[in-house]
Amino acid sequence: MVQRLTARAVVVGDRAGTVVPDAVVDVDDGLIRWVGPAADAPEAPGAEVTALPGVLVPGMVNTHAHSPMVLFRGQGEGLPLDRWLREVMWPREARLTPEDVEVAMTAASAEMLRHGVTTSVEMYFHPERIAAALRATGGRAVVANPLIGLPGFGTFDEQLATAVRLSADSDAQVEYGIGPHSAYTVPLPVLTRAAEAAREHDLLLTVHVAETTGEGADLLATHGLSVPQLLASHDVLGGRVLGAHCVHMDDGDLELWREYDVAVAHCPGSNTKLASGTARLRDMLDLGIRVGMGTDGPASNDNLDLFEDLRLAAQLARLRERDATALTAPEAFWLATGAAADAIGRPDLGQLVAGRRADLVHVDTDDIAFVPVGDVTDLLTHLVWSVGSRHVRDTWVAGRRVVADGVSTTVDEAALRADVQTRAMRLAGR
Ligand SMILES: [Zn+2]
């Protein structure tokens, strides 16, 4: 049966920043069937009509996350990176169980849905448990099986075989991918084989690239090539490749990204908190490189709130270029919606247009943060600059309402919160 949503306006999530006032969205069988002004809406006898007072925007796409790391949020604050890893992260991760990952992912997925994020790209241990968490909350993800040399997680080839085996179970809600951690932690021949497998099975391959200056310097000293050059020379680029961070890229590196159509997961929250640097966002967009917003893991952001990251992206791009027009509000919002879907190779997501999946977010405009509105496009300006995830009221994934009036309809968030607290203390050895 057709479900009809009416709203004060629809923000499409395209690059131009299209806003449709007094809008109708028809949903059927998990897909958007029609979007447009109410005056032009087709007859829909028998449709179940829901009148929403606010604006409908696309479910946001978080292109880079390690969401189960909500278990480590805020831990080791103020430590330098090497001590944070040795004293805080690695001892905790060594005690991590598959059940910890599932509980943490369930809590994190509920948090993202409440923040208007309906899809995330995940790179973390126990991908089947991450998938189980998503089946519970109703969220969507691309779950990249990590390739990383840690005791207890098998050889690189076993990890790659697992990724390919899991991909046979991919569907529209949970798609599996391959997540080699980085060029400085994974041997180059393994990266080559992972990329071959990704191309053969049309999987998303996501890898950390040029996040800090140090990682590039070491590889440059050994091979005489930058990380992007190294990846190109080892046949890693091509296909659905998504580089996370890509902060320290010279002109030649960006040219390689353009040539091979490599996408970028831009994570300004993490990059500022960890003092990694400021990515060349304007240059990437001008070259036609696909870019989408990411939060990175909640131990290095520390949240899963794309509203904050898209605003930070606009602020940093403007500061970097010393130009208040360096990234427009429509572009910033597009980077978390339509552009982010393109960056992960999912043209079925990210925009409110007919034929795409019905992942929708209702934002409450009955708030001083949405005043004044002269032209209808002011709604989009306010979404970027003055409004936040606190204004998200309802969220649908594939037409199913998973957040109603700010509360998850699928899982018990209070119980999950208590469970994450208990598990986090056990992992900390307390
Ligand atoms: Zn990461």
C-alpha cells in the first residue's frame, strides 16, 4: 500500500540544493515512488497519509565509521597518539568479544538513526555481529571486513576469504565490503589481491589513506613513492575504492584519484580532534573527485553526528581557502547525502527522488533555529548552519519508521546504554 508523507518542504540532497516547498513523498515497497509539490501530486486513493509539520531530508550516509568503538568513547582523552594506542586502545581491543561488538553496534546504530544517519560504512571486527545489530535496529550499512595483522584474527588471506564469503549474503540493507586497514599496516601484495577480489565481486574496498604526515613519510622513505602512488603502482586503484581521510595529498596524488575515480571519505571531526590536518576539499570537488562525509570511529571524533561534520567541513574549507564561498551550504549538505551515496557507489541512496530507497528524515522546523525563512532555500541554509541532530524527530529506512518522535521504535536505548557502560568497564579492566 502506498504511504504518503506530506511536509513543509523536501530537501532533495542534490548538488544544486533543490528544496521543494509544500511537498509530497509517496513510498511503496521500500522505495520512493513520487516526490514533488502537493499541487502536482498524483491521485493516491487508499494511501496512508502522514502529515509532517517539518522538512523531510534524505537519510544521511556516513562514509567512514568504526561504530562499535562507542565502547571506547572519550577514553584516554589528552594522551598523545602512541600512548593512547598502547595504554588505552590495544589492551581493551584485546579483550573484545563478538557479543561486545554486537551490543556496541546496536547502540551506535540507534544513535546514528536518531541523528538522521541511515547508512554507514563500517570497518571493524566481527562483521556478522555488526550485521546482526543492523537487523535489530533497522539501519543500513556497508560492512567492510577488516584486513589487519592482529593476533587472533587469522592471516590476511583468511580475512580476505572471509570478506568474499560474506559478500554472498549481501542485500540492500547490509552489504559486505573489504576493509584493508592501510598501506602502512597491510603488505602491498595483500592490498593488490584485495583490490582484485573487490573488482571481481563488485565490492566496496575502503582503506585509510594519508591520514597523518608520518605514515606517508615512512612509506616514501622505503619505496620512494607517496601512498596514492604506491597504491596505483600496486594495482589497488580502480573499481569501487573509497579512501578514508586523504588529508596529505599533493597535486599528483589528487590527479591519481581523479584518474582512477577513487572516492574520499572526508572526516573533519576526527582530523581536527587528532590534529591530523585539513584535507583539500575544494580542490577535490573542483577536480570532480567523489567525496562524502564521514565521522570516523567514536573513539576519535567522539560522536556519530554528521550534522556536526558537515558544518565543520564548510568551516574548514572556508578557513583553508580564506574564502566565505569556498564551500556553499547546499554543497555541505550534499556531501552528507547525495554525494556520500555516490562516494560509496550506492546510487540507490542519498537523495529524495523517485526510484531511490525510502530512507527519510523528518526535521522539526518548529524552532527558533529555523527562523526566519524568506526564501524556501533558507531552510537548507538553516539545516547547515543553525540546526543540528537535536532537531531530528523521525527516521525511516526503506519506508519503515525506526525513530518516532526522537525515540527508537526497534531497540531499547536505555538498556543498551547500561550494557555498553558495563562492557566498557570490563574492557578497561575495572
Ligand atoms: Zn578510520
